[in-house]
Amino acid sequence: MPKIALLGYGKMGKAIEQLAISAGDEIVMRLSADNEAVLTTTNLKQADVAIDFSHPDTGFRHIEACLKANVPVVSGTTGWLHRFEEAKALCLEKEGAFFYASNFSIGVNLFFALNQKLAELMNDWPAYQPSMTEIHHTQKLDAPSGTAITLAEDMIERLERVKGWQEGTNAEAGHIPIEAIREGDVKGTHEIRYASAVDTLTIRHEAHSREGFARGALQAAHWLIGKKGVFGMRDMLGL
């Protein structure tokens, strides 16, 4: 069974650890905010694959370290995507393996597909104006969430009347407003609305626990071993 390095040992890291141990995997490295010194090539090379759920400020550095050590890496850290093309280029240069998803839930990825189809349909109905709300726990540092940004980018790509997104409840014409709410221990809720003068159409995904995210990330780690290239949930799920 694979040996796994956990880069980030918060709630998600611990949830993945429990599932991995139950599956018979071995955790060979646990990296938390107070022991970043263990992130060395020697330590990383003990692992068959690394899973990163850390911090927006450290996510890229962790991915870079894994790729330079020739260790496949799965990343669910958000807030660092302005450097995604750098990570992709490094992966290809090193002939490594890199898997990124803004959300590892199977249900969310089906929600992505539903959102894409709905955006295409709405090209014929300009009276409906899109907006989005995402709700997460108060410890989530980035806003809007990576999942919300993925949803918005998919809409922008397919909906001709929008050209961007803006955080908040109001947005300039041609932009999708994304309201980001932080409260309690909400695991993750995303709601997309298309409102007209006469009615509103809504699609919504609500996570009840972190287990769905953890299972998806662990599945991605198992799937990535032995592969080369840059991958995402569409590749693994065949969507």
C-alpha cells in the first residue's frame, strides 16, 4: 500500500489520515505549520505520493518541493492559483505528476458539470442574471473559495453575457457577484442563482461533513501514483 506524506495537518489532513490508515496506507510524514523544517527532499522521498492541504502562503512551495523531489503531489490548497501556471510548467519540466482540484467531493464535481450545462442553456435566456453565494467555516482563510472561483470561471467560459466575477453582493454589469460568508463550522455550501423579474432558478450543493473531500483526495493520491502530467477531477472521474 502507498506511503503518504501529509503536507498540512489540520482538519483535512487529519481526516485524510484516518481514512488512509483504515485503508492500510502508511503515513510517513506529517507537516504542520510549526514543523516546516521537515519539508526536505530526503523526507519527501520516503513517500510514494504527497497530499497538500495547507495554507495559501505555503501551498505553492510545498508543490514545488514535491515536484523537485520527483514525488507525485495532490493539492487541495486554494488561494495560490495565481502561480498555477508555474506549478504546471515545473511539473512538465520535471516530468512529474501533479493533481489539483479546488474541491475533491464527487458531489461537487457533478455540481460543476451541472453548472456548466446550465450556463450553456442560459445563453438563450438573457433575462436571467447570475449570482453566487458560498458559505464556509470561520477558519477558512481565502474568499471566495476555490470552488466558487471554479464555478464562476466555468460560467464565464460558457455564458456569453458575462466576462468576469467580483466579490460581494453587487457587481458591475457583465460580472457575476460572489458573496462569501464565513460562519460557524460550515463544511461548504455553494449556491448559484439565475434571477429574472418573474422567477429565480437555483442550484445548490451543501457538504454535510469533510469525509467526502477527504475520500476524494485519498482516491486521487492512489490514482496519481505511476502517472506523469497535470491532472484534475475530470481526468480521474472521466467527466
